[in-house]
Amino acid sequence: MEYPVASTGVEEVELVLLKEGAASCGLQTPGHVQDPSIFLQIRPNKTRVSIRYEETKRVKQERTSRKHYLWWHLSGHIAAAVTTSEAAGIPSVGGDSNAYETSDNMRQQEKHSILMVSDFFFPNFGGVENHIYYLSQCLIKLGHKVVVMTHAYTNRSGVRYMTGGLKVYYVPWKPFLMQNTLPTFYGTLPIVRTILIRERISLVHGHQAFSTLCHEALMHARTMGYKVVFTDHSLYGFADGGSIHMNKVLQFTLADVSQAICVSHTSKENTVLRSGLPPEKVFVIPNAVDTAMFKPAREQLSTHEIVIVVISRLVYRKGPDLLVEVIPEVCSMHPNVRFIIGGDGPKRVRLEEMREKHSLQDRVDMLGAVPHSKVQSVLVSGHIFLNSSLTEAFCIAILEAASCGLLTVLPDDMIVLAEPDPGDMVLAITQAIRLLPRIDPQAMHNRMKKLYSWHDVAKRTEIVYDRAFKCSNQNLLERLPRYLSCGAWAGKLFSLVMIIDFLFWRFLQLLKAMDGSIQESLLNGTAEQKGDLKGRICEESKKIWKVALPSIISRVSSFGTIVVTQSFIGHISSADLAGYALVQTLSVRFVNGIVIGMSSATETLCGQAFGAKQYHMMGIFLQRSWLVDLITLTILLPVFIFAKPIFSLLGEEEAIAKSAGYISLWFIPFLYSIVFASTIQMYLQAQQKNVVIAWLAVMQFVIHIPLSWLFIYVLNWGINGAMGALCMSSWILVFGEFVYIFGGWCPDSWKGFSLNALKDIFPVVKLSISSGIMVCLELWYYAILVLLAGYMKNAEVSISAFSICLNVAAWEFMISLGLMGAAIVRVANELGKGDAKATKFSIKVLISTSLLIGVTLWILCLVFGNKLGYLFTNDEEVAQTVSDLSLLLAFSMLLNGIYPVLSGVAVGAGLQTKVAIINFICFYLIGLPIGAVLGYVIKLQVKGIWIGMMSGVVTQTLALSFMTWRTNWDAEVSITSARLKRWLLKSSDEIKQSSDPA
């Protein structure tokens, strides 16, 4: 027979089939297929590929660099793999190390720094552990640098060195289930980043599909721009719940992998089907065996008593349930057969019960766990090796047994010979027993030594690494479409995970550059002294983002939970969406205006205490704020308990009022969490511990999304699930803050609960009320606008569309609030230094930064505004109304990027009273009247209200800009200096200390 073949770039070859079965390789594999394995000999040929059969008893021992011997599975399953000429540069399997001499002489192999990552490594023993260890040792001998990362074991953590200088990081995570660490998504990023940078890694190689550490390390490595390679060692199904979950995780990981390796062709087919990975990115490289360790016994065993050896972890995927049925049947058919079973696991009980039930105590030896150093001595005590594994793609134990001269019996999805069925396995064992007299253990060992060498595996893996480095580097936006293609919901979730991972990585980079004290870094500057404009801008931008970024992350993540909840509710029903919008933007804003406004007194009091180094007072101020805010919120509870009659009295439609009344009750536990979250946030910010807040807020947001999906779509809890997820995630944030405070991370400021918190309550109340006026003026303004939208025609659509746009704008506003905080710090910092020129320069950089962000979001909203509504609702009418408002929304985002920074500049200069007056005039005397006239009189409906809102914001922006331009910053420096001197005189302790004799 002749078959055309695709060109490989080398001379075409002639394939000679050597019809001598599995005995040719020294690994006897009995079964139900005649001649289950065939060897292919590759010879130079000038024309076509010719296939002919030859009867031989022994494969020629002499080989040249262009001759390779391979296993081929006649029934379509691959026993090992197929190799091609190394000169073609194609990774191959099989063959001996001499086959690479020509390739090595042709080119100099590029050396790499490789990080091997898996949950499975020594001191745990298994196929994956052996693969990583031996592959690493051979790569080191080839001149590469190899580092291994795995989780800590009971008595092993930190950094260890193994044979050959192999460095192993036992990172401080304990196994959670089946030697896997608990998935954290982002918890491993800091240490992975540290190892990659410290060891100067160029490529990350992950092993095993069900290794949590592997998946997370590959994700972080791609985020940081490293090349990644993945090796799959097992087979998985497609129908059961565990396989479906694992396949989706694998699809996520391999969506952005550079190259992939499988240990057999069957494994490759399985991996490609499960992950959707292009077949050309998957290479087949088999496992190998250390034949120096696994040698046959010096004297061949007698066949009067036949010993069948089983060495395996006794877990479901290793097939011990098959053994329970096979062993009694074999023992009844063959009285001279005895079994040795080495290994431990939860299925050991079933095997012991089988032995007791059939009275096989003298014929079935249970050895328990066998150390790897003792495996060879167990293997050479037997004649046949039985492997019943259901999921392994190419079991190393098979090679170890064959190297020791044992016949092997395998299920069909492994190499060939027995179906994973007890009856078929019994027949295969019977056939193996008949073949025993023809076996030469030493000949098998010699053949395994030549065919399965770790050196060959390392050489082929080198080629895969070279292929990986040829893959182009892509930024996050170029990589996101691959994640989005993973499924309707899964794609969005995977993309969100990668975006957050990218932001977290950038955040860690920023933290690396930060000094121990934020204020210290703000005061010190070098580029300014050099007069370099570009350098000054860069330095100032760094100072701004060191303050702004943690605040932005915290605000965006916390508010994101509210927006995500609205998005989920919008896909339940439009009435519930309108009810949620009404409660969230009216009742919640109304109460939040009071609660958060009163909580802001905590920031003032704790900040003053921290500045005066009265750290113990900070905990007392925090407890006082809890007391005041909890009492205030409890007094306001009737607003939520009687929400339905209140909304009906205000003229809202009955259906909307009913839905809002029900949702209002769910908001009560959420609001109580806000009391603790907001006050603790201000307490920690006063101590410059805002990084902790950002961490906790991101954790809250990441947990909230899958929790909402689980409650709504999996458990079908509807509106109850959406609100329940919101409450749970908000209290998770509070619980994290409690753990941080009570766990001893604030030793100076938290001394425990104190009765002193009950003293001087009324001054705190007075300060809280005055602090909340400015906050309430702004929050209530937007709440009143939503109330006006409720009086429009088709109120359900009006409220839903208006609140969607308002929440999108508010989410973007969280970024501006972070910049506002940076503006307050920078302006106050430079005024405190007495440098008016630096103050004005900082204001210019702040406004330029916020304007750049505003323009970027303005453009995005103009481009994607017509699709925005479908993220929140399936209602066509609501989505269309949102689309109509998208132009106005875009310009609102542009303005939101400017006026908060101007407000921050004014507050930093101590001009809060002027800002409050401007807010009242612009919002209540200009914005609301214009919106009411355009919406009701001119009949512009929701557009009219939005235009009125923008009128107020435009007026406010112009007023703040004029005030900033007209401010005499030299005079402000003098005012700030005088104020500081005034406060300094009130410090009686310092006066007393200065008057004491030295």
C-alpha cells in the first residue's frame, strides 16, 4: 500500500511495519487485539511513502540518527506516539538520545530559565512528581535553569535544593483536597510574581489539569507577559459534573497558553476536545523511565506460582473498583496466581472487604503505601504488572514495570489491550499468563532503556520551548477575545478575572515602588529640582496614583457589587429592576447621605488623633462613630419598613411600589454593613492603610459575581438570590475588616472595646451632622432626579433606564473620587510645605490626568453606548431608552472626570464652605428646576431630567474652575501656615515638655 504524505521539509521516507507485536519493545501487553503494536522504521526514500509488512523476531540494534522506532495502535488508540525527523524541527516521541546529534550540530540550542509549577511534587510520589523531577534534572544537564514551585508539605516549606542544584519553592499553602491547594484566583499572584522576578524566569511550565497551583500560576504568568507551556498527564470525560467543571477551567487556562504537551496521542485528542485548543499547538511527548533504578531481578522467577503486582494510589480514578471484581475471578480460574497490591487510599477498604469475603488472605497481599525507593523491589517479585487506571494518559508505572521485565495488563484507553471491563481484563490476564514463558526480562529492560529516555524527553521539550518563544506577545486587549470565546457567561467571567488580575498586578508593581510612608514619598522629590518638565510630570503622576489607586480600586469594587446586582435583577424582570432602582437611588441614597455623611466625622477625628500621635483615641473614635451611626440608621429604618406606602404616597405606580417595598426589606442588612464598612475604611485610611481596604473590596467584588450567578441561575432564587448575594458579599467585606482590626494588625490604635466610647457623644453628633451636610446635598440631588423620573409616562421604563445610566456614571465617578482624594492630599501637602508653585503644578497635573480619563471614557461611551442597556436588562424598550441617553451619558462621564478633582483641590485648601454653597446653588437652584421644566413642560421626559442634571454639573464645574483660577495660592500658603501655628499652640503637652529642664 502507498499513501501520499504532507511535506515535512526533509527527504520523504519509507515506512516499514515490523510485525512482531508488543514483544518487540520489551513490554509485553496481552489483550484482545492481534498484534496490538506495530513498529515503524523510517528510511530515506526519494518518492512516496510505501508501507509493507515484514516478519521479524528482533528489532535491529544498530540505529542511525535518521531511524526511529515507534509504537502505533492499530485500532486508532496511540500506544506511545509517532516521531518524525528531528531535522524538520518537529517535536517527536520515541527514539534514542543519539538521534539528536545531527540536530545539535546544526544549531545551538537556546537556553531558558524555566519555572515548573504543580501541586504534585516530592515528597509526594506519583507519575507527575517523577515526570517533573526527571525532566528538570535533564534540562539542567542540557544547560537550562529550572526552578520548581509547589505547595508546602507537613514538614517541608520554604526553599529547598535537590540533586543537580534543582531549586524548589515550597510556598506557604497547605493542600486543601487531594493534594490540591484551595483556589484563590489572586492569592498566589504576589508570590508567583516574586519568584518570576527573583529567579529571572523566561518561561512557566505547568503540569496536571487538576492542579490549582498550575492554573493560577499560568494565569498570572500570562498577565505578566511570560511564555507558558502546559503538560496534561490525564484523561477526563465530558458528561459528569466534575469533568464539566474541570474542562471549563482547562478551556480558560489553555485559551492563552503558548504551547501544550500531552503524553500520548489519546491524551492529545482528549485535551483538544476538552479545551478547544488548536491541534497544531499540542505536541506529544511520552513519559520515560529511569532504567538505572528499575532493573530486572538477577535470577528469573519460577512460573510455578505466578505473582501479579498492582502498585497504585487506591482512589477511584485508578480503577480499584475493577480490581474488586477481577481478582476473585482470576484466583478461581488460576489456582497458582497470587496478587501483591501496593498503595493506599480510600478504596483500600473495598479491596480488604473483597479479600475477606472470598477468603483470599493467603493469595492477596496488601502492602499499604510503598515508598518510591522500594517500588523496584516489589516489582521484581512479580511476573505481571496490572494497571487498572481509568484516567492516566501514559502511566509511568507501566514503563517502570516493563523496565523490570514484567508483563503488563492495561485498559483500552491507555495503550491497547483490555477494555476497562472486568471480563475483558480477566481474559487479558489469562493471555498474559500464557505468554510468560516467552518473556526475557533483560531484553525488555534493554529495549526500554533505548526507547524511553528522560534525556530524549528533555530534548523534545526544548523544541516545544523554542516554539513557545516564537509566539508573539500580545497585550490584554488583544488576548481578551480568546477568553470571551469560551462561552456566553463563562467568557465574560474569564475576561473579568483576567482584567482584575491585570489590575492587581499593576497595583503590586506600584506598591513595589512605594516607600514605607505615603506622605514621606509625597514630600520627597528629585525630578522637580532638576527642572525637567517631563520628569516633573512623571514624578507628580506617581505621587498622585500612589494615593488614588487604592482608593479607586476600593470604591469601584464596592460600588460594583451594587451595579452587578442591578444587572442580574434586570434579567429577572423589568418591574423588579425599576423597584430596585427606585430603592437604591432614592431610599438608599437618602439614608446613605445621612449615614456616610455622619461617618465622615470619623475621618476627621481619627486623622487628627493620628497626626497628634494619640493612637489609642482612634479606636475610641471608631467605637463612638459606630454607636452614633447605628442609632441613626435604626431611627431611619421606617423608611425601608414602610417603603411601599411611602412610594405609593409619592405617586409611584402600584407594581413598582410593591416591588420596591419588598426589595427595601432586603436592603436593611446591607445598610448595617455600610455603617461598619464606611467607618472602618475611614479609620484605616487615617493610618495610611488604604491598601488593605483595596484588597478587601476586590475580594468582595470577586466573590459577589459567582455568588449572584449561583443564587439566581443555579438555585433559581430570583430576586431573593440577587439581594441575598448583595448582603452576603457586603458582610464579607466587613468581616475582613473586623479580622484585620481585631486580629492585631492595628496594635497602636485598637486597644479593645472601651467604656470611654460612651463619653462626649454629643460633640461627636454635632460634628457628624455638620460633616454630612455637604455629602447629603450631592447624594440627595441624584435621588430627587430619580424620583422625578418616576412621574414620567411609562414610569417603569423611565426609572429603569435613568437608574442604569446613573449607576454607570456613578461607577465611573468612583475613579474621580479616588483622584479627588489624591487632590486633597497633594494640595494640602504642598501648602503645608509652603510651596505655592508646586501646588499650582500639582493642580495642573491632576486636572490633566482626570481630563484624560474623562475623554477616554467619553469615547468608549460614544462607541458602545447603543449596546450598554443589554448588559442590565432584556427589555427592548428599556435598552432603547438607555441607548437614547448614551450621548448625554458620555458627556456626563467627561464632566465627572473634572469637577470632583476641582472639589478636592478646594477641600485641600480648606475651602469646604465655598464648595457647599456652590453645590447647593448649582444642583438645587439650577439643575433641578431646569430638569423639571425640560422633562414635564417641554415633554423631553427622561432626557429633560438628564439635561437638567448636566446643567447643574456644568455650572458647578465652571464655578469651581473659576474659584481655582482666582485663588491666590501664595496667600493660601500663608493662611495654612497661620492655621498650623494656631493648632500647634493648642498642644499643651508639647509646651509642658519644652518648659521642663533638660
